Amino acid sequence: MATDPSTVPTPPELEELLQGLVDDLPEPDAELAREIVMTALKLAREQVSRLDRKIVNTALKEMRHAFRVFAPYKGVRKVTIFGSARTEKGDPAYVVTRDFSREISQRGWMVITGAGPGIMEAGHEGAGDKLSFGVNIRLPFEAKPNPVIANDSKLINFKYFFTRKLTFMKEADAFVLVPGGFGTMDETFELLTLVQTGKADLHPIVLLDPPGGSYWKQFDRFLRSDLLAPGFINDDDVALYRRVDSVDEAVREIESFYRVFHSQRMVGNKLILRLNLMPDEATLEELSKEFADILRGPIRPAGASKAEIRDEDVPGLPRIALNFDRQHIGRLRRLVDRLNELGPEPTHPIAEKGSPREL
């Protein structure tokens, strides 16, 4: 039987030492700090290798630094762009990435890429250094930051792929994937897996081909013929992404996703959707019936929870509460699409995350 790490007793001498360290920290952060330090002390006493301890130490340092770099920009929406480091300047994929990045940044968004050459540089070139984050990985090759982001304070260098991926996924409000190699496929499938399993929140996932390109068209065909047809994924799982081949379509997909929907959070056993516009009672009743297959009761208006107020998690926005089965994420995406049909076409930037839009 597997052991839950949270149930392992803490030696009394460590308890006493820790209490003095966290006494002056505010709750509930004090308890979190206590648990982090306790884990490190337990690791130092246990029979694990020095390499294991070095992995934990480096990963924690990398995450702390990344969180600190992104913290001042918490209220600004960001899009992560994935794609090949080997794409040449002037290639149609480079051009469409640069043009997309320029367009979305003009609407108030910031851009996150891997900081290298190719598609990553195209993303930074379009947005400019002031609206770019570089999430670089140290490798024996393809690791030199591109000149747009090389001297910027928003460049972060990672040793480990897993901490780098965490940053890509955690900090973004949208994802645009452009043709690439093994790394791009790895990022694509990890992103889809995290969203499909509910380990990541719903966000727009855009598969962007240059005009006339077929990379994502063939990818989509593979998913439908070799994953969907045999039953390895559900019909609604293909709703988790959108395939487009123009800058306008990519921007429209991202902006439309946040037309009414704002964000989500689990509060207790209910999924709370924060909205820019509150549907009327008749619409909520209609949606409750339409999506009864994934709900265990009707959709209800909700107020901000104590946790959301404590965390300053957009408490001023209207909310609805769903008794969601937490399994059919693709179907939930279709519900979000239905909600977004209620709002007008975006006519101005919607990149601010901290306050409701005027509709």
C-alpha cells in the first residue's frame, strides 16, 4: 500500500526548530513554509543519494526564481508559443509566428517562448523584449538565447525540462503551437494530457499552420484516425484544441475564449467558473439541461468563496457553480464555448485578468 507523505510523523526536534523559523510569518503562508522546510530536513536525514538532494535543491531554486520573475506581471494575460528552434527566418512558419505575436501583443498580451532561435525568436521579435518572457533550457546545443531576449531581466535559464515545462504551462492563459520536432510534439501531447485529465485549467490551445501548411492538418487526421476511432480518446477531446492557418483566426480563437469565460477554480467539490458576463436564469437552466450528462445538478450563480477573497482571486467577478463530474473535460470545453456565445465579438483588448470587462 502506498504511503501518503503528509501522514509521515515529524520528529519532535524538527518540530521545535521549525516553529521558531515560521513564527513571524503570516498564516496560511506560515504552514506552507513549514511544510517546505520540513520536507527538506526530512530529505537530509533519509537514505537517499546526494544526487536526489541536488535535484530537489536545483528544482526548488528554479521554481522560486521563475515565480519571482513572473510575479510583477500576474494581472496580464500571456500566451505561450511552442515550435521548432530550427525554423529559418523567412520561413512561412517563422513569419506567421512573428505576425501573430505582434498582433496579440498589440492587444495587451505578453508572449512566452523558449528563448532560443527559430519559432522562439519569431515570437519575441513580434512582441518585442518588453512584452516577452524567455524560458530557456541549458543544453549542449540550441541553447543560446536569441538576441531579442538575451539581455532582458525576463529571461530565465533552466537546468531541468520539468521545471521549465511547469513555467510554460502555469503562467500562460493561451497556447499557440507551430510546426516543430520532438520537443514540440512532447509539449503538444503533455499540454493536451494535462488539460484532458484536469491537471491544468481550460485554456485556448491553437494549432497554427502557416497559410497553406499541412503539419497540424496531418496531426489532426492522425488523432482522429488512430486515437479517436479506436476509442483511445473521446469525441469531445478533439474540442480541446483548434486548428487554424492564419493570424486572424488564431487571435480570434484566443480572444473569443475569454469573451464571457474568465477563469476557473475548484472550491470544495464544486467547479467555479468566473465570468465577464452573468447569464440570466433561463440560460443557466438551458445549459444545465444541455450538459446534464456531465453535471450532477443544475448550474447555480455563486458568490466569491472565502479562499478566493483571501487570495484576491478576482472576487468582484460574477460566478457560476457546477457540480462537474471532473472527467469529461472536452465536454466542459463545449460548455465554455456555449457560454462565450452569449457575449459580443471582442472589439478591444482583453488582456487584463484582474477585473471584469465592460460588455
